Amino acid sequence: MPRLVGKRSNPTPAIALIILAAAALGVSLEYYGYINVVPGFGRTVPYPLDQNNNFDAR
């Protein structure tokens, strides 16, 4: 079915979803300690990539 002539598309829901996903990603990175934009928020040490490796035992 062809689009109606003269009807404009509405990108607002897609833009809102992209902004929401970016905000959620930023907050999760801040919480887990991979970025530090807000001092005192989230973990102080990020999770290691390899959970089986004990970096403190040397």
C-alpha cells in the first residue's frame, strides 16, 4: 500500500527511544565504574572482564 501523498513521517518515537537507550547505557556505565562523571555515584572499582581471574592475589 503506497504512502499517502503529502503525509509526513513522525520520527519522534524513534528519536525518543534512541535517547532513552543512550541514557540507560550512560547511567549503567557510570554505576558500574567504567566512567566517572558524577563523583561518588556507583561502584569505585569496575568489574574485571574475567571473573575467574583474581587480580589481587600476587
